[in-house]
Amino acid sequence: MNEEKGVVFKIQRYSLHDGPGIRTLIFLKGCPLRCWWCFNPESQSPGPEIIFYREKCINCKQCVQVCPIPGCLKTEDGINSFKRELCNSCGKCVNVCPTGAMTSIGKLMEVSEVMKEIEKDRPFYDKSGGGVTVSGGEPFMQPEFTRAILKKCKEEGINTAVETCGFTCWDNIEKSMEYIDMFFFDLKEMDAEKHRKMTGVSNKLILENAKKLAAGGKKMIIRMPIIPGCNDELDDLKAAARFIAEELGAVKEVHLLPYEVIGVSKYERMQREYMIGDVKPPSQEAMEEFKGIFEGYNLRCQIGG
Amino acid sequence: MLTRSERIERLRKAIIENEPVVSIERATLVTEAYQEFEADPILIKRAKVLDKLLRNMTIFINDGDLLVGNQGESLRCPPVYPENLVGWMDDEEEMARMEVRSVNPLKIPQQIRPQLKELAQYWKGKTLVDKVYAVFPDDILKARKSSLFSVSLEKNAVGHCVLDYEKLLQKGYHGLKEEIQNKLDKMDLTDPKELAKVEFLEAARIVCDAGIAFAERYAGLALELAEKEADQERKRELEKISAMCRKVPANPAGSFYEAVQSVYLAHIINVIETNAYSMSFGRFDQYMYPYYKKDIEEGKITVQEVQEIINCFWCKTNEIMHVDDSEMVYFHGGHPFGQHLTVGGMTRDGRDATNELSYMCLDAHEIVELYQPDFSVRLHKGSSYKFKERTAEVIRLGLGLPQIFNDEIVIESLMNDGLPLEEARDYTPTGCVEYSTPQCWVRSPGGWFNVPKVIEAVLHQGKCALTDRQISLNTKPVEEIESFEEFMELFKKHFRHAVRLHVIWSNLIDNVHAKVMPQPSVSILTDDCIKKGKDVSQGGARYNFTSPLMVGIATAVDSLSIIKKKVFEERTFSLRELVEALDSNFKGAEVLRARLLNYPYRYGNDYDEVDDMAREISVLFCDEFAKYRISRENGKFRAGFWSVTANFNLGLGTAASADGRKAKEELSDSITPNSGKDVNGLTASLKSAAKLDQRRASCGTVLNRHITPTELQGADKIRRFVDMVDTYFELGGTNLGFNVVSAETLKKAQQNPEDYSGLMVKVAGYAAFFVELGKPCQDALIARTEHGLS
């Protein structure tokens, strides 16, 4: 039988923030949303892709010599430049680059390879009640791969969590349900139009899935990023709190994640525009006020993951 | 929130604000004594030197202090030990360096310099270091000068010990004298073997009397001060100190307060005897507990009063300092004195030993916030969660201490060295980490062994690449090395040769110590010196060890991993090309260097193939040294895997290495991964370190990790931290030290040292003021991966 394969963006060990105990986070590549504030823009597109870290480049030109596509990698005035739109991700430049300036983001991995990484911190999960959290991108963009990892984890007795944006057909979630101990479900904005504008998709499917999932009996925590000027109006947050309290009866806990400045460099590297410019993180007082709104609906609410 | 009393605030301030100034009094007294007692055999001479010092040196009592005992003429004035080393004393350039250096600057007043020069003239050729260097054969001298190994108490007395303070408190110096007299009375002096012991026993009696006289002087001074004191409360305190010093350490301690004073006076006497580093306090919470319990039960003292005495004790340990020359200072950045104090762990019969004093010491550490004593917590499977949680809270304060030790592995390693179970359970780290008991005499550091230098020898036919000196075997040129297996065989050959040289070097130093630097004051509290009638330097202790320490394991393993993959598997470049790049210090080979630096399969990332190499080298290190015996009582070499800051000093003598490190840069620290090259997270680096057979390192291992305050924020995170530590220990780790700071903070401290004079970090086995460390060491600390930050 052929093993399920998927594109993994990053595997991060010793995570303390995404579920109980000490955990390994599996970030899968590909996301159906295009949130303006996305912290990991390089995780959005589903396939492996090449990124150029200009600051690591020592101008040795080895990449220019091996690139098969005219004009993709070239030297102008002694400086290397990389045209992403021409790149076919063949990876030849990555192989010769001595510094890691040309780097491939996303790696095609088999479930057994992922499990091998997961198993490495087994003693730490066992001691701390930790386990694995599959995140993204969006895990359900690769539903079979996600399910295969989670199933294997459950067979091995490892605690599992999934962090999802909720924008997927319900069937994908439902088929994996039995292998998942808890969900982190992202909620960005209640207003459908604003949601579409800021994330590229409507929130209709997301809210429907949230309701179905809440009724499914698994532990579920709602996570809301707080992006000043985007979704931090009191009415937005009150609507979200009301929705959670009234429509997602089983959900008792909300995490508010304050926006953190990542700078535009990540977007420049992706040769993309950073839509929210120089937004500042919300103040502690503002966060406390938002927290109060959710607590007003008898929801446990914490700031940060 | 714990707060400092006004008294502790004042004592602490005096320590922080006093600029260290070299004091000449001791040097003058010692020189007079050596001349006066020239005819005496060495043991008697050393005892009489101590006697003269204790009866004539300046003594003082700090304003408001509850404890007495001072080292120099005034607070934080390190004394000079001309019998060890005088090279710097008539070297104006060296003195100028000592005053302005970034690491531990010391003021040397102009008015004492002519005297220093005069003393240097007298001592030249007579000092410990002169006599040590006089016995080195040429091959050893070459290897030593080329940093194949470095610094093994060539300029210092031994130290790194814990004394039998339990016995001191029960018997006092009078009791010890009685024991000595009984021994002398029973001896048949017609037996030459017995006759040989008389010298030590006489010396032992002299130091007991000297100690009693020293305490009497404080009793007199305290009374004098009490008479002049207007403040009634202080007057009563001084009267109490006076009465106490008349009683202890001469007699058994009758209370907790007396017990603490007795131990501190005995400690300072040992510090004055030699300049030995790391005279340790050991299991303070254990030997003090009976006195504490009795006083509390009888209502003689309150818990608050006990805490204040412990806090004063904590401050006091920061008064002691050293004069280090430019070489030695590399090993002791941040003025550590390595006075190790340990709490927790298990009792001799295997129960949890944690008691109220264990917690009060943790509180003292939080309240006093200084860099001494070197403070450690012993944990075992039966330690309570409450104790671990409190330990984590104190670690979170970011003082760089306490270090945490794993009883199960340490005890097993000591039993492998021949200690019975009950004695092994009573171990304490001394100095940095070296485990000891009052029955052990460990010469540590027994030399730092430079593993990357062995690779340099393989690549250069046994030559030092920086000086072209032949320091090892003349083996084949690199062109003729055909496989990685062959490369490793050569590596092992050079390694074995280097160990042989190290062993000879180390034993030669041992022999000189026995002849030149006996330590009778230390010996009377080390079992079984009195019984055997022998000084520690001559093998008087029940167990005798010397500890060679392995340095640069990550530098070496990363280099070997690269050579294996890039030279022999992928054939990206040849060994000759590599050697040429290294010899030119990467000049014109920047692309190759980039490739080396960017190479990912390095130690500290939980890659079995790489970590297995680290394990293999560490086992080789232990196995090779295990083949040999030390001079004292046919004792053993016991390995340690840690560097303090020796990785900087040895780095200075090491050419560029295949991991991309440039010539003269520092080697990797202890068993810590190369700075910034452990990219797979904290757990990965713990697993890599646990793959070394740490049970074999009975002189300890050190793993330093950075951790950010957010990782210890709140009860939930602290529980995960404790789980992480417990897991490392279950995997076979023995020691963990944490620096809880952000890189941002360190950078700011580097730029504005004046704003961060109190910032403390953990360097290897100790904590130091960050701003007193040298820039390379500061840079390395900043670069070390900060786990938990994505």
C-alpha cells in the first residue's frame, strides 16, 4: 500500500502553547484563506516553493549557474535577483547554495517520516501529558494526510490536537474526528462582508462547521486573532462572544491572540504586498477589555495561546 | 514577595559598590614566614605560614554584619599568594592589562607596586608554577603550549572540595586536636612508616591552634566595637558575636547561629591557607538541620532570625575574591569562587532529604541576588513537586542559578568509582560541578583536554597548525586518507597519544603539589587524613581522583560530521582543500566556509548518526583515561564533560576548524551544542546531550540552556518546565543550568554596561555578572539559541 504523502511546512518541537503538556507542532502547507495579517505567508500556497533570503546571500553566483530558467535567477550590478513568478521550484539552486539563501519551503513527506519526527519527543509527551498538534496553513487542505497522521498518533497512544480555520467541507473534519482529542478553531470576524474582504472567503462555511463541531462532543477552544483596525471593534467582539455562547454551547474557552509585529520582510521575501502596513499590537488595556466581553458571556478567556 | 532587610540591603550594596583592589598584606606576611621557617619541612612550614597569617593579618567586622571572617585587608580586596605565582608582580604591562581588562578588572595601587616587584624578586624560581614547569619534559611542554590541554592547577592549590563540616560542628578544633594527639600517642616512632606521619600530624595540630587563635581575635575585636557602639541593638549583636567566636570553631557548636559562624570561620581559614578555588559548603541544609530543629523546638530562635543569618551567610560568600593573571582570568570570568552550596537530594539512607532549610536557602538566593555561593539543587525521583516548583520559581528570577542535579545518575557514577552507596548519596557538587564528599580528594580541574585540537593534529600530521610544533604523532598526509573509517582510526590514534601526554603531565603536577603545596588545614577536615597521618596532597583522603575535562565536543563532532558527509560521502571538496581553507583561516575560501556554517547535521539536534559520534568520543575519553592511575594512592582518573570558560582559552590556541569556526575563536561549551546551531528546539538538544553516557562522567557534565521568562510564566508553564527537566533526567542527563534572559536584554547590557551592572547569567558551572565577562563570552551568550522563541 502506498503511504499517504503531504507537504509539510515546518515541524516544531517543544511547543508549550498549543494544547496540553509539551507538544510537537506539525505545520502543513496550504491555506484556503488569505488573511491580511497572516503570520506565515510562506505557508499559504499548497506546494513547495523557493524563497530567497537576500541577507544570507554572499553573491557566489552558484545558483545563477545552475538555474535552468532564463531570467529567473540572474546577477545585475553584482547583486543576485530572483524572479519568483518564473520559478518552477526545481530546487537546483537550493542544492548548490552554500549559505541557505536559496531555501525550499515545504517538504513532501510520508506519514512514516512525520511519525519518526513525532516519536522523537515521545518521552516528553509521556511525562507532561503532551502530544501532537497539527496546524498550518490549514490541516484540512490535506485531509487524507492529516487524517493519516492523526490516526497513527492515536494508534501510538499520542494525544492529538488540530488547529483549523474551519474553512473546509464538513466531511473532512468528520472523518478525522475520532482521532482528534481537541480542536483549536479560529474565528476571525462575524461580519460576512468584512470577513470576505480581510480573508478572501466568506465565513458562512466556517460558522456552520463551528456549530457542527461544537455539537460533536470534542473539546474545542475558539481562537481569535485581534488585529487593530481590522476586527477589534467592540461590536465585532460582542457578536463573536454572543455567537460562541449561544450557538456553540459546548465551547467554554476562548483564546484572544494579540497581533504581533512581524514586519514586512516576510512579505517582501514572498514578493507580496503586506496589506496591514504598520499596525501596532493592541494595548494590554484593550486586550483586558476584550477579555471582559467574553467573560461577560461566562466564557473562560485567556490572552495569548 | 520576599524583601531584603535594611541590614542585607547595606551588606549587599557594599559588595556591589566596592571596586576590587589588590591587597599586599598577605604577600608580605607569607614571605616573612617562609624566610623565618626556612629550615622547617614543608608541612610544618605551611602550617606555620597559616599560623602567622591568622595571628597577624588585619581583621574587621562589616557594619551590621551578623557573621565574621575576612579574606583581605578590607572588603573585596583579594590578597596575593606569592608562593604560587609572581610572574605578573614585576610585569608593568601585565599589571596594566589586569587593571583595564574587560574580564574581572583589578586595581593595583601604584604605592604597592615597588613592594610587589621586590617580593617577585625573592620568589622567582621558588613558586609553585616555577616548580611545576621545571619538571615538564619537552613533548609535554610543546603540547601544553599548543593548547592540546591546558591549565591544571599549575598556579593554584587544589581546592574543589567539601569538608567534613558535620565533624567540625560536633567536635570543634579542640576535638580535632584530641584526635590528632591520640593518634600521636599511639604511634611507634621507631617504625619509619609511622615516623613519616609525624610531620603531618604536627602540622595539623598547629593549624588547629591557629584557627582557635584567629577566632579569639574576632572575639576581641567584636567586644572592642561593642564597647564603642552607641546603638544598643547593635551593641548586643556585637557582644553575641564576641561570645560566639570565643566558643566556635574551637568547640562544638551549640546553636544554629554558632554552627553557621563556625563553618564560615573554618571556610575562610581554608581560603587564606591557599588560593584554592571552590572550597565548597556542601550540604548546608543537612548538616545545619539538627541545630535549626533544636533551636526552633526550644524556642531559642525564630524562623525570621534563621533566614536573616542565612542571608548574611549568602552575602558573606561574595566577599571572597582572587587575583588572576591574564591566562587564568579566561577560566574565571565574573569573579567566581566556586563556593558550592547544595540543598535537597536524598539522605544517606535514600529518603528525601529536603527540609525547611532547603527552602530557606532558595529564599536567601532570591533575597540576596548575588553570584555566590554557587548554588545547586539536587533532585531525585522522590523529590516533591512543591520543591521542584519552588526551584523553578527561583530559576525564573534569572540569577543564573540554581543549577539542577540528578541524584540517580550522579550516585550511580560515584558508585562506579568505588564509593559505597551511602557515601555516594551524600555527594555534593563542588566548584562548578565536580561531585565530592568529605572522604574524597579530587584534583580538579585535572586539565582541560582539547578534542578539536586532536582533529587538527590528524589534518596536519601531528602538528599544531598555528605554530607548526610537532605535538602528536607524525602520521600520513591527508591525501592518503581514503575513507572516513580510516580518518577516525587516525583520530583515535592521536587521541590516545594526547591522553597519554595528558596523564603524564597531570601526574607530574600532582607530584609537585605533594612536595610544595600541602594543605594541612583542609586535610584535618578531610577523612581519613588524620587516621592515615597524611596530607590530602599526599593521598590522605579515603578516595583519590584527578579529573580530566573534555572540551569542545560539539566543535569536534560537527567537524567530523561535515568531513564524513562532505569529503567522503558527497565529495563536495577534498580533505586537502579543506585543510588549505582552514590554514588560511578561510581567506579566499568564504564560499567553502559558508557551506560549512550552513551544514545542518550537527550535535544538539537529535540526529542519531551525529550524536552517536559524540557518544563514541566521550566513551573514548573515559576509556582511555581509565587505563591509567594517578600519583596519589593509585587513585583513578574520573572524566568530566564541561569547560567553565576554558573553551575560550583553548580556542585561542586552536586553528580554524571544519565546522566553520575561525582560528582562535572559542570552542563549544561543555556538552552544550555550538552556539545557534541547535535549531530543532530545546527537547532535541536535551536528547542529544542525554545520548552521551553521562554515567561515565563521574566528574560531571554541564548542559547550559537559555530559557525565556515566558516559558516559566504561571503554574501551568512551570509544570511543563519541571516535566521537561524530569524527562531529561530520566533519559540520563545529570545537570542542567538555565539562563533566563532575552537576547535583547543581553545586547542592551553589552551596549550600556553601567545600566546592567547587576545582570547575572550562568556561564558554565557558575553565575557571573554579565558585564564583567569578556566580549567574546558575552557574544556567545547572546548567540546561543533562545528556545521557545519562534
